Amino acid sequence: MKTVDIVERIEGEAKLNCTWKDGIISDARIDFLNFRGFEYILEGKSPLDALIYTPRICGICGQAHLKATVDALENVYENIGEKLEVTQKAKLLRQIGLNIEIIDSHIKWFYLFIMPDIIKLDSNDLGIYEPLKGQRWLEACKTASETIKSLAIIGGQWPHSSYMLPGGVVSDPTLMDLVNMQNYLHSALVFFEKSIAGISLENYLSFDSVNNIEKLNSDMKCFKDLCFKHNLQNFGKSYNRFITLGETNLFKNGKIKIKLVNKIDLTKVSENSDFTFSMNEKENNDKKHTWSKSVSYNDNIYETGPLARAITSNRKFIKDIHKNYADSVFTRVMSRLDELAYLIDDTKSLISKINIKEDSFIKPKIILSEIEKASAISVVEATRGSLYHKINIEKGKIKSYDVITPTVWNLGPVYKKQKGIAQNAMIGLPSIEIAKIVLRSFDVCSVCTTH
């Protein structure tokens, strides 16, 4: 028997094809059918135009695409021997903007994607989590909206801001701006303590053992209890392999297949189009079923995202949960909520470190449109995981621009004989409802996948 379901919420349109045998899923396939073509759009454009186009790849993680683009352009300068000077103030404002975007997304993801579906396993009455009506659902949306206002202060708008550019940022916040940013961010801290974890942030950040989950209250306790009631600590497991390409003060890059290796060679990242539709109709065949490519590192596929970051960055609480429950739905969701706590704490600290007397921008001596030939790669840790950009410039124009998003890592099709990460995680599941929860635990984003 086969079933076909559309998984859709926010930016998560995906066609889920499941094959069943004896009441369980024996095979699964994920199709992304909405092609957008940003890589083609960028061809022949001025390199600086990418700062306007790439943030529009996604309405959720535009900051990540903007930072990946500006990093790639600055790496172009470095690769031609003209490394740019970027002040600490500019670096802080860039990271703060990215952090706030991830905080906003993590809150929305948990309350719009995860909690309603898991509660439905237990009851059709969603109570305070009822979309558009429930008290907690509304509080979460309000908190996310308040938090993102702090990004608008430095970005000018959200989504699709373009305040970063080679040499720094165009933002020049005042002391009052920084105070307002802290106040907006404080709403996320209060919401985490009161509604998400039910304990103080300081107490939560001291957790270092799986046994600490018994100290959780409020929505994390509700989530934990429902997970164990419906066996989600055992569902959703895939290859248990993880990769983090980017680095910040919170995240360390690295990969783990058998053991953790904190060294990444970006030349080993490659894409595969065996199952991907082609713009050339003559190249399409029955085997091709999605606009998503597959991506591998050194010929193996890996999961990326908050769980991968927790493992490669050695966050003890999540590592101990992972030791007990592997790469399950429970572990994957807990890792994102755990990351939310660290991001709130870190972002408040980063804002306090900004010296408003520093320059925001130092103009490059060379114009990108004057560069005859150059290329560069950048990697950034986005909401859903590692984001990769590669630009090739010839005669001052973009010859090619390659984007590999986290969703391609996690929800891409078969690579050679290896099923995709999410595909593999759904095999053996007992219901389509749990399969959708597994799929959403990776945070589906078709627009990023079919850029």
C-alpha cells in the first residue's frame, strides 16, 4: 500500500510518499515540487546584487543567507590578497542579527510545528496550544514578534534585510537602540523561563545530565511526558551521523560518524542530482522526483542542525540525552529548545559588548565589479543547520552561485545507495501522524531547498 500526503505549514510544503508493509512504513520519499531558481537568477548579476537576492531565498532564515553572502564576498577579497578590515562592532551586529533570527524561528517552530501535532496523538482538544486561538500559541507568536523587533533595529526591516555588506554593516545603533534591543530580547528570556522550561535560565544552563529532564516544568515537561507516552524517544532515528560546517562563539564545527572530528574540509562537500529534476527536459526521467539535490561530505550523508551543533560543541545536557535516546524525535526537539536557551543568554551578552564609538563600516579599496576572476566559499550556521554558499566571479559579474541549504542535507533524496536522512528516519514508523512529526522535527523548508 502507498499513501501520499502534503506536509505544509509556514514554509514547509513537501509531498510525502510512504510505502506500507504489515502496518509500518517500509519506504518513504520526500518530494519538493516548487522550483524557484535563485541560482539561475544570480547568474550575470553584479556580485553586490547577491546581498539583495539571497535573503529572499527564505522568509525565515534570510539573515543566514545574507551573512553567508557577505562572508563569501569578503572571502573573495581575501582570496585575491585584499583581506578586508571588519571592526568588532560590525562582527557583533552581524552575529546578533543571526542569533535573533534563530531565536524567533525556534520559538515559532516549537509552537506552530511541534506541540500541536504531538498533542493530537493524545487528544483533538489542543487547549492552550490551539492555532490562532490558544493562549500559549498566541503568547509564543507575540514573544517571537517582540524578539524580532530587536533585529529590525539594526537591520532596518525583517524579513529580507540587507544591512550587511563587505567591510561591515550600515547600522549605527545608539545606546538607546541597544537598550531597546535588550528589552525586546528580555521578552524571550521571560517566556523561556515561565512558559517553555518553567525554571530560571540560569538553572537550566547548569543542566549536564539526562536526569535533569525531571526538573523541567511547563511546556518542556508537557512535551517530554507526551514523547514518552507515545514512544517518540525511540522514533525518528536515522544514521546518527552529524555535521556542523560553521563556527561561532557558541558553535564548534566538526563531524561525527564514529568519533568526533573537529576539522572540516569544505572541498569534500559535494552535491548530487541523480534524483533531481533538470531544467533541461531531455535530462528528466522516471527516476527524478524532486527539485532537491542530495549533498554529502566525503561520500557520506550527515544530519545537520541544532542536534548536530550540540554534539559537535559538546553541550553536556544534550549529549547525555543523545547517549540515552540517540537521534530520536525527542532528542532532536530537545536540542533545539536547549539551543534556544543558549542563544538568548549569548545574545544578551553580545549586545552588551558593542562599542558604539567603533566604525560600523570600512570601505573596501577595490570594487567587486572590477575583479577579473575570483571565487570563494562561505558557511554559516542557520536555524535548520549548516548553510553553504559558493560564488564564482568573472569579469566583475557572477558566473555561478551555488547554495546548499540545511534542508538539502536533512531532507534530500537518496545519495548513491544511502537513503536521505529524513527518509531513513521514517522507515519503520507505525503511522502517518508520527511520520509527519518526524519530518517536522527536522524543520521542513521547501523554498530553501528549491532555491
